[in-house]
Amino acid sequence: MEKQTAIVTGGSRGIGRAIVDRLLADGHNVVTCGRGERPKDLPEAAVWVQADVSKTDDAAALIKTANTTFGQITLLVNNAGVQVEKTVADSDDDDWDLVMNVNCKGVFNMCRAALVDMAEQGGNIINIGSISGVVADPSMALYNASKAFVHGLTRSIAVDHGPKVRCNAIRPGWIMTEMAEDGFALARDPEQAMADALARHPVGRFGEPKDIANMVAWLASDQSTYVSGECFTVDGGMTAASPLNPGLF
Amino acid sequence: MKLEGKIALVTGGRGGIGRAIVARFLREGATVYAADLSPEGSLAQHDADGSRFVEMDVADEGAVQAAMSQVQAEFGKLDILVNAAGIEIEKTIEETSLEEWNRSFAVNCTGTFLTSKYALPLMRAAAKSGTSASLINFGSYDGFIADPGLAAYCATKGAVHALTRAMACDHGPEGIRVNAICPGYIDTPMLQSFFTGDGSGGEGGNIDTLQQAVRDVHPMRTYGTPEDIANLVNWLASDEARYASGQLWVLDGGLSAQVQQMKL
């Protein structure tokens, strides 16, 4: 497989970091970004750019860094995302701006900036959507909606910019990140909550960030050259089962 | 009355959901044939409702042909066919015998195939009168996402969904609309059997507690009634739905709109 020049947004931790690690292990050049300082534990081979993807200038600067450091960007992984745990009634304008700016405008900004060259010379875009963009997580209204946007944009890019550009999305389920662990810590009975949640996963475990990185690696590889415009669910079988599972009661 | 002058046939017409559809069609002014294995159907009792009972095993080609011949002789057309007959085997594939598997497909899939096949000439005749004829199959939300221990049922309903789209493509040009209703948890004899049946969670537990727990998982905090299903069937059967075809109409109180509900 040819060595890619890859940008992974939101690579400081969690799923984004696992994607950075995997792409480096596969021999690609990787530029990643976040709103803060370079994380101390980020592998030396990865180039860090402090950037807010919701800002158009930052997105352009990120692409430029990749192009000048490694040559023409060929792979873009839009992973950066935020969540606000509120219903529509509870969400205020700031919540809307935060979620939509990062999860929607950020993905759009990065795609638009990357497509300047990709549309002519070819490229591969992988967006991180969510199962929550298909079925609703309670009290996550803006997040759920923002992920549905990502799925729709993915299909549009595949349709508009094929055959030069392939574009796909991955819909992770429950991936054990610091974000998910915080959720369980808040449960009335954390142990019971964990057992209940586990029982809803046909594969018998929660996802790990590297489960998503595995899919990214495949979508970035020459094994997937006929795959475009798809949104693949990687959730341990959770959404294949009815949310109503009488065996659990 | 939305269905005045229309001739309808409902399979499983004396069962949980079918019976509610028959009652609604009658109220809307249709002439209704209720087809079922027996006049009592799965509710094991029946009060006269003004429908015309036809004894029919939907998996029996001869019985289906005889019923359609009767409709042909009496009215010469069929405006509405509702394939509501269905059975449910509550087992994993390992526990399911070949006979049970075959019977599931015979009733849920072959039955839908046979009644539709022999109703089509009558429905074409109805469509010639100017308004479209409406064929309504019964899929299930289980055709999209699985309930545990219902393997054959899930598979038959997925097949009905695909058949619905295929029929809509093939027979749309003839003025026949084809849709499927995909119910979630509806209060029927089938659901009660699921609650109390082997391995479904009913054992050792209090059925009221179980039912409440099931209701609580639904965004609407209740499961549906046969009348809820009949409301949508009635609309799809009516001329108001004249542009609706080839679709799978999920009616589950929002159950499948949500991610698995973790007890946090």
C-alpha cells in the first residue's frame, strides 16, 4: 500500500489517538490536531498542529502544514467531536454553536479545504459519525443531530467527488473512552449499569478505540477501493438487537 | 367514511391485529372479508361484526384460490388486501425444528405470496375503476432489529419487507400500491404468549412487573394496541395514501428510534 499523507483531527486521546497510532504503525505520515497544546504522550512521529477545526483559517493551516511537511494530503480522517448532554428544551444557543461548529462545520471545513487538491488529484476521506446519528441516545439531541449531518455529508462527498475521491463514515457504538467511563461512574449502581450495558452487546464486550482504528485502516487500504458513500456501524452488534430485551429484566 | 364502496380482504382477520383492522374497515364503510383458520381466530371467541368470514389457511394454495374465486363471483374486484396472518416461533435457530422453520415461512412468507398472487387480478380490476388498489403486508420491527429467541420470525419478516418493495415495483404500473406495516410491541395474543412463553423472560418473574418494564423502555411509555395499527392500515388503504407505495411503515411507539437503554 502506498504511503499516505494523513490528517486525523482530534488525535489527542480516545478514538482519534488510536487512529493516529494505527496509521503510524501502518507506515503513513500523520498530522493531527487539537485545540490544546501538543499532548506529552503523542508519538514523536506524529506532527501536532494546534487548531480548532470549526475555524476556516485553522482548517486551511492544517492542510498546508501536512502538504509542506509530507507532500500532498491523501487521507483525511475527521474524528474531532464534542458532545453536550441535553435535550432540545434544555439546550441554549451556546450549546448549539459548540456542537454544530465542531461536529458539523468542522467536518465541512476540513473536507472543503482538503478537496481543493483531492478533487483534482484524488484522495480518501473517512468521517467518524455515530450510531447516535441513526438511533437516538437520550438527552443528546444536538449531538445525535450533528452525527446525522456527518452521515449525509459523507454520501454527498462520495457522490459529488467520485471517482477521484472516496468518502465513507464509521459509526462507532459504545467505545470505552474516558468520556464513556465518566458516564458509568455517575450511575446509581455503577457495577450493575456496567453489567447491564455489557449484556446488550452480542460480542460480549465494549468497544475499544482500536476497534475503530482497525476499520479506518481498512478503509484507508487498497482493500476498500470499491467502497464509497457508505456508513459502517462498528458497535459489537448492539444496534442489531432490539432495545427491548426481555431477557434482561 | 374513507372506504365506502371498497371491497377488502384481511387475512388473520379474526386474530389480534387483523380483527381490529376488520372492525375499522367496516366502520369506514368497506365490505370486508375476514379470512382465518376458524371463525374465532386466535382470540378463541367472536361476536358478529358484519364481516364475511372465509375459512382459509393462507399457506394452502387451493384455499386461497377458492377465497379469491368467491370474491370474484360476488364483487368482481378487490380494492384492499391486508396480509395480517402470521405466526411466531419463540426459539433460536438451534432450537427450531425444520418443521417449525418451514411452517414459519409457509404462513408468514408463502401465505403473503399466495394471497397476493391470486388477489392481483381482482386488484387490477379494482384499479381500473380509477383509484389505486392497496395491498398491505405485515412486516415487523423485528425485520430490522432482532429480538432474542425469535430467529425464524425475524427472518420471515425481513423477507416480507423485501417482497413488499419488489411487489411495489412490479405492480405499481398496474395501479396497485404495496406497503408493509412493521409493528413493534402490540397487545395481542401473540405478545402475551411471548411474555409468558419459554425463555422470554416470563419465567420466575411477575408478569405485571415485566409488562411495566417493557412499557418503560418505550419512549411513549406504553406498547401499542391493535387499533393503533388499524389507524395506519386504514390510511394506507384509503385514497388519501394514493402516492404511498413501496414503503415499510414502522409503528412501535418510538422503540426502535432509540439506542439501547442503559440503566445508568
